Amino acid sequence: MTADLTIHAAYASVVEDDEDGFLFIGFAQGEEEDEPYALFRQPLTGGPVWFSVNDEEFGAEDAVQSITRDAKGLTITLRPEHLASFGWARSVAIRIGPHTEDADLALDALQQMMGPLLS
């Protein structure tokens, strides 16, 4: 299956924002503000996960149906009821290479955040 959107991650990050009470897990193609990224956000106390791609406007809470991990990275399948929030994209690929900074840390945190949705 070919994803509708693809991000070639150069950087990954895990940030706990105690002040706002959220855990952020991100994958970015570059360091510039206008470069593609995918972001997962969840309250530190648990609860629904917000997922967005490239812009806060292209995101939704509880939008992830499943995440498949393979040798190339991740493929996120979006819930059908949230496709309009992502410009009608059905899936997002995050390509993670051997030089993706902090990838292991982010993937471990994402496994904890998403639990059984990530296989």
C-alpha cells in the first residue's frame, strides 16, 4: 500500500511539557518551520491522542486507526470519519532511516502511547 502523504524523517523527538500537561512525539523532515512533520500529542495523564501532519489544521483527536511498523518506518492509517481533517488522505508514511536522530527514543515512546494500535 502506498501512503497518501510521506514524511522522510531526519529528526524525531519526545517532549514532556509539564506546564501544559502534554507529551509530544514528533517526526520532522528538517529543522525549518515549513518542512513536513507528523506530531502525536497526548495529555500526560493519558487519554485521546491528537495526530497532525504539517499543520495544526491538518489534525484531529483520535484520528489514528492503526500504525504499522516495518523496516522503512511507520504507516499510519487514519479513521474514515477523520479523513476530511487530513485533506482526504487515508494514510501517512513516516520513513525512518538509520540516520534519523532520536528515532529509537521516539519509537519507544510512541509504542507506549499508542499501545495495541501500533503493530
